[in-house]
Amino acid sequence: MSGWRGSFSAAARELNVTHAAIAQHVRGLEAEFATTLMIRSGQGMAATDTGAALARGLAEGFGAIAAAVSAARRPDLPRPLRVTLTPSFAESWLTPRLADFWARHPEIALSLLPDPEVVDPVREGIDIAIRFGAGGWPGCEATPLLPAPFVVVCGSGARRPRGELGALQRMRWLFSNVNAEQRIWGATLGLDFAALDIAELPTNGMVLAAVRAGAGITVQPRTLVEADLDEGRLIALIEGESGGLGYHIVRPPGARRPEATRFVAWLRRQANAARPR
């Protein structure tokens, strides 16, 4: 499992059981511990303080078991370097640079695992996570990779509204339904999501393709659209500072594989080359 998804239905789909089975199991646990573990929050469910503490403890325990079992399974056999990252970062930043990594390190097999959720590296057997946020994830070592100032963009051939929030609020906005970065920057801008004309697409790559074609506007970390701006496919309407947010390299504690060290060194070189001079 990659983690709690915010609803019994989502948890049931991930575990391949019914919604009723999840609800019954939670009720059984609450009866066992004589306390409330889950409460309704909006349209989903949220853990109480006791439930969250129990989940963290169980995750750490099962994660240690999973790590020990993995280490015991033919440690002499090579395995791919497992990297989890946001889908938008994978599509727009990392994938176009992979040819360089493969040319430099053909001996390292990569298993890229795009996921909009925050994945527990220990429990999931992850070597490296690339996460978006302010840092400070518990139980892991996080170091900054790239700052992420944001930019509101439209296609170069589109009608350009004046760069004022009022005018932009009347435009059609395109979002990816797996892109947490967009929601964070939208809130930073002060966008009223309930009042916006929003079209959601499955991936950020599809969002950018639609915006380039003039279908609307979007907000993106500038890091992900730098090439489009430089080559004139997209036009910046509003730009903002990172506000302490950015992409971080997150690693579980303990010994690290040499392959992970080489991949992180390559990531840092790429990030340094991508920063404006």
C-alpha cells in the first residue's frame, strides 16, 4: 500500500476488498481499543490523533519487516533503483533528461514510480523519493534539489488576458487531477477554485499540450515549463516566488546503495545546470 487515501472506498479499491469490509474492520479496531480512530471530514474520512499515531506506529513496524524480508531475498541479485516522484516532475523534468543518465550510467537499472501521494520509502522499499513541498518529512532525510517559483502561462498563439487576477479568474483553467503542485500555487495566488471554469485532465503532460494549443491557461512550477518559455511555446502571464517550496530529494535513514548515490549526484548536476544564470 502507498498510504491512506482519504476514504474507505479508495482504501477498498487499493486492497481489492469491499467498502463494507474496510468499514467493518475499522469498527472492530475501535471496539478493540475502545476509542474512535476515524471521523468523517467533508466528503472523506480523517484519522483522529489516536488513529494517526496508531497508523504511524504500524507503518514503521511493517516497514521494518518488509525491509528485512527484502534484504533476505537473494541479496546477491541486482535490483532496479526504485525512485518515486510526482507525475508532473517525472513527465516534464526528469524524463527529458534520462538519455543523459543512461549514457553515463548504463549499468544502473531505474524503476520510476510516479505517484501523486506521499509514499513511505521504508514501507514501500523505495531508494529515493523526489517530493514537492517545504521539506521536513518525518523519519526521512530531505535535501533541497530545485526551488519552484510558479508561473501562470498561456499558449503563444492564444488571446492574452491582462496579467491581473480578476481577468484571469474569468479564463478557462486547466489542471491535472494528479498535480498537487498546481493546487498549492493556485491557493498562493488566491484563486477561488469554486468560481473558476476548470477543466481537469489525467496528466500534466496533457494539460501542457492543451495550453500550448490555446485551450486555456494553467499555473505551473516554472521549473517544469522552462523549456516551453525559452522556446516560445508558452507565454508567462504572472510569475511568483517559491515561498520556500520546491523539489526535495528524500531518502530513508540507514545505509545507501552506491547506485542511489550516483543517481543523486547526477540529479544535482542536472538541477544546477537548469538553474537560471
